[in-house]
Amino acid sequence: MSFLGWFLLTPLAAFLLLLLLPREQEKTIRVAALALSLAIFGLSLGLLAGEPRETDLAWIPELNIRYHVAVDGLSIWLILLTTLLTPISILISWKYIDRRVKEFHAFLLLLEFGVLGVFAAMDLFLFYVYWEVGLVPMYFLIGIWGHDRRIYAAVKFFLYTMAASVLMLASIIYVYQRAGTFDYPAILAMLASGKLTFTSLEQTLLFLAFFVAFAVKVPLFPLHTWLPDAHVEAPTAGSVMLASVLLKLGTYGILRFCLPMFPTAARENAGWIAVLAIVGIVYGALVAMVQPNVKKLVAYSSVSHLGFVILGIFSFNQQGFDGAVYQMLNHGVSTGALFMLVGYLYERRHSLEIQDYGGVSTPAPWLSTVFLITTLASIGLPTLNNFVGEFLVLQGAAQADFRWAVFAATGVILSACYMLWMYQRTFYGETPEKVTHQMTDLNGREWAAILPLLALMVWMGTAAETFLPRISAANRLILQQTTVNVPFNVQTPAPRPDVAAKEIADAR
């Protein structure tokens, strides 16, 4: 088995190791969980260093099920984001989680195991197993360590995701019956060669079954209603992992599986899906603007921001795809940081209501500064990360249909309105006496957790070329797979002569 195959099992090994520790030794459990998660992050960097990035072994030979995992430019950055955020989530929970400490950290590592597997799985059966593994620990993280309505939020999250996943499972079984294998590259090869074909009706139904499962996870309007409840009730670490990583499973699944397997149906349905994405962008922003609860405001901002990702995907061009993937990473960094900072506020004031704050910048100037930088990143300020992703998505949308770009651009304006208004009410103005007494500035542990994300906001906003070449290469292949026997709906501008000459020279 290659490095990748062993690496994907390390979070499961860490989970099992943590279960062996005595429940009473809470400090040892915290230190061990942090050390193990940092080790997993260090190992994940090996994927950038040219380590073998594919493992293909027989798992259940009788059913032709394989342990087939691989990493490319689409998944590698999402894997690194996951391994980075896991130790950060443990760090921010150091004081906040004070009961069932062992179970909490074990579930975080199990969640990491499931998510990493989803991003690497190249066998449809294996993909579904990892998909469901990631669902269970998040259910418990919300249901056990959440706030007052945690049971309601956890059950709603579980039912929404599980019901949609059943549709995907039925489609996977149908594809297996037709193809004789769950191996995803083999299925794509059969589709490309014509050995496996679906009728127009079959392709449409299969596409919709996969798409609904992924759209609930995104979540795409109007399937988003579970998200605000889950975020508000989840502990801070749960909100960070949910926003930064779990929501990306949906957008990743659409790009990885829906489009290449069912290209005709994907293009035929692109119009109404893009409209839903635009509605989600505007609706999420408008609802966020009237939220009195700061965590619910950030949750609705996710509905708006992930609408940009869906719009980029269904623009069906290179710029749209690149912008969508980059925006997945951007949202994971900036919105994850926002939920962390909201958690910092809650730990001090024990309230999520905006009206209970005001003038926080006076007793906590560094906290307000970091919050401002994160807010500006979230609304897409140039030189910070979200700007690059949103620009590419709007560029791709304009190529597909200029009206899409016009309507989607209103979401950028509205995001500035609700985020800056929230910041003004929370951090400026007269400082209430309770805020003065309860609000302290950032401590060393909190700095250690937030600094990597601040650095990434600036790095991704000013040096996008670090990430985009790998992303573009993977997206180029997916775009080719979506044009098999399908006429182009969007004409890509011809490359400049100098660019064309360079590409010819590189090919040689």
C-alpha cells in the first residue's frame, strides 16, 4: 500500500488510540489529541512533496469493491485544509469543552477520518462508506456538546443528510448493476468509450439523485434550512468543521461525480440550478442582514457564499470551475475563522445576541482587529482570499450568461452590508458595563489557533498562483470529461498567440 493509503488510515488509528486512554486524564487526552492531529497534518504535507498519490487494492473481491484512493489538484488542498483545521478545532476547545472530553476529541478525529476518505475515494462504494462515516460524529458533536436546542438541530441535520444520501446509494447501486464495478475511473473509461451508455431519462434521474444528495450537504437553496439550526446549536469546533469542511463535501461531490458521469443531464439542468444558486446568494445575504444572532448571521452568509461555488460549477468553463474550487478553500478559511472568533466572544460574554455586545474594541483591541481582517476577507476585499474566488466565479458566470454575473454580483454588495453592520454594532459604540468586565483580549492559545488562518487569508489573496495551477489542471480534465458527446454551450475565448505557442512547446 502506498503512502496515501496508509495516511488515510492515520486518523482512524488516532481515534482508536484515544479510546484507550483513561477517561479521567483529561489533560493527557487533550495533549494526545492535539499531538496526533498535528502529526496527521505533518504527514498530509507529504502529499505535496511528490509522494505516491494512489492506492488501488482489492477490498471485497466478490462484489468487485476496491480500496481505491487517489489525490489530485481538486482534492489535495481540501485534504490539507481538513488536516489543518482539526488541530485548530482541538486548540479552540481546550477550555470550552469540560465534559466527556475523551469522547469529544475521539469524535473529532473520527470526523477527520471520514472527511479525508470522501476527498480521496475513487470507488463509489468506498466513497459512500466514508460519506456516512463523516455523518455520525458530527451528529454527536452537535447533539452532546451543543447548546439548548442541540437535539432538535442534530436530528434535523441527520435526517436531511441521511434521506438525501439514500437517493445517492440507490443511484450507485444502479450504476454498479450496469457497469459491473464500483471503480470510478473504470466507469468513466466505459462511458468515454461507449461501452456504458445511459438513456436521456436514465441519465437525468441518476444525475438528480446524486445532485440532491450533494445539494443538501452544500446546502443549496431551498434545501438549506437545517444549516442555521446546526450552526447555532453546535459547539465552536463543530461549527468550524461543519462550515469549513463538511459543506465542501457537497460541492466536491458535484464536481467530482455528478458532472463527469452524467454530462448531458448536467448541462441540460445547468440553467435552473444556476438560478437556484443566484437565489441562494441573494436570499442568504438578505436573511443574514436581519439576524439578531451573530452565529446565525454567519451561517446564512455560508448559504450565500456557497451559492457562488454552485454558480461557478454550472458555468461549465475553466474560470468558473477554478473560481468554484478556490472559493471552497476561501470559505473554509475565512468562515471557519469567523466561527472561531464568534466562539471567542461567546466564551467571554456567554451570549450570541448582537444586542448584548457593543464597544468590544475598547477592552479587546486585538480581538476586534483580527475580527475586522476576517470580516474584510469574507466580503471579498482585494488582497484577501475571497476576492480571487469570487472574481473568477463572476468571470465564468459572465461567459456563460452575463445576466447571471449581474445578479450574483449583488450578493457581493449585500455581504459587505450585513458583515460591516454586524461588526459596527458588536465592536463600536458605547461599551456596556458587562462587556467591560467580561471581555478580555486574545490569549496565547487563541492567537496560536487564529494566526494560521489569518496568514492563509493574505497568502491566498496575494499569491493565488501557489494553489491555482494544480486546481486548474484537475478542472481541465473534468471539463474535458463533461464534454464527451456533448456540444459546447459556452465558447471559450481563443488563447493569445504567445500563450498558444507556450502550450505547444510545453506539450512537446
